[in-house]
Amino acid sequence: MVLERFGLQALRGFFMGAADIVPGVSGGTIALLVGIYDDLVQNVRAAAGVLGRVARGDIAAARSQLRSVDWAFLVPLGVGILIAVAALASVIERLLEDYPEEMAGLFFGLVAASIVIAWNLLERRTGAELGLLIAVAVVVFVLLGYQKGPVANPSPIAFLGAGALAICAMILPGISGSFLLLMIGMYTPVLGAVSDRDLGDVLLVGVGVVIGLALFSNVLGVLLDRARDLTLAALVGLMVGSLRVLWPWPNGVGLISREADEVVDGTGLDWPNADDAVMPIVLAVVAFAVVFGISRVAAKRETGV
């Protein structure tokens, strides 16, 4: 039974890690979709509190805080995420290069289904929540229209900052850490470091991840505690705005190549030719149906209906 729970949680982490690699898709979206988002934020918040107490030299309080962390939840999730990043970084990188429109359509459908599911999680859906959703969606939609070319020969500080920024976004449904890396020109260096097993640069990104988690998780946890519906509405707005990155035409995934001087602008919006539209649309519909269907089945199992 313990191994079964570990395997299930590791599988959730695997899907989160796979999503985090793709510009435009967030691991937070997957966490929200599979019903572990609140637990994820609270446990990351508790673990970050341990780091804060250690930094202040309060070892006794740090030990006490450690006991409040659900390690049976976090450890297998982390294992799954690491396995996905190590195993799929080069595979997804190649798929994004070879089939950008089809991959964008697939992930567009996944995120669109997640938006519907997440909106239904709100207990209250009043004008305040809807207005905040629309405002956040518009701001994110506009901001995601900007990106720059990859950074040549990034410094260690750049890798640290990339890890901290990316992990903050990865916790948020709809905000892709990968796309933020794309916007600051660090997507290619980071993905290349993982694909090439450059342990020095990967370690720097990992340290940045820890710093980002410690700084950000408390803020998000407090918001969920004090204004859950408004916070969820804002998160849904993030997901709606992020659909700009996944629009398949042209190259909606915002892909950049491994060559430092070659950038494919994935934030422009266009309409496809008839021949180019079929497969991305089919994949988007299939992804939407599968995700929504899984969510409905899971909801029925939880309620016993």
C-alpha cells in the first residue's frame, strides 16, 4: 500500500515535471488538475520555513518545523519531477523543434480543460472573482507578447536567478517557468545544461530553485488562506492569459532553438491554412476531452457518486 501511494505520487510529480519543461505549460496547472495544489503549496511553505529558521540559526525551531512537513507527500513528488526532467528534457526539446504546431495544440487543449476545472473549484463565483480573472488574463496576455533571444555564456548568477524565477512561476497554474526563462533568454542555456548533464550549471539552477521557493511559497500560502476564491480566480486568469503562448499558429509554443542566434517568435497570433489546422485542432480537442474526462471520473470517485 505504501509503495502504491509512493508510485501514484511520483507519477503526479512526473507529469508536473514534464509540464514544467514545456514553455507555456505549468507544473502548477497539473497540480491543480490532479487535486494536490493546496497540499503542494502548504508543504512547500512548511519546508521553506525550515530553511528560514536554519538561516536565522534557530536549529531547535527548524527541527520542530521539519515534523510539520508531509515528507510522504513531497519526496515522491520531487522524485517524479526529477525523473521527468532528466528523462524528457531532450525528448520534449526535439518534439518542440520538429512538431511545434502539433505540440502547441496538444498543450492548448490541456490548459483549456484545466481552466474549466479550476474555475469550478471556486466556492463563490461573483463579479469580483470574474473581474479579477479578466484583469489578470489581460495583463498576462499582454506581457507574454514579449520575449528575447537566448543569453550567450550566462554567468553563475544568471543560472541562480533563472532557477529562482522559474520555480516561482512553476508553482502558479498558468504561468510557465519555462516561458519566463524564454522571456529572459535563459531557456536554451538551462535546458541545454540539463540535456548535456552539465552538473555545475544544473546545481546553480537547483540552488536558485530553493531560494525562490523559500521567498515565494509563504506569500502564496497566506493568499490562499485569507482569500482563497479571489486567489484561485487570479490563478485561473493566469491560465487564460497563458493561452497566448500556446496558440499554435505560428509556432505557438514560443520555441527557440539551441543555436544562440536563432529565435522563433511564438507570441504572434495568426490564423492557419486549412491544411495546417487539422492536426493541432484534433490534438487540442483530444487533450481537452481526456483531461476533462479524467477530472470527472476522479470527482465521482471522491464523492462516491
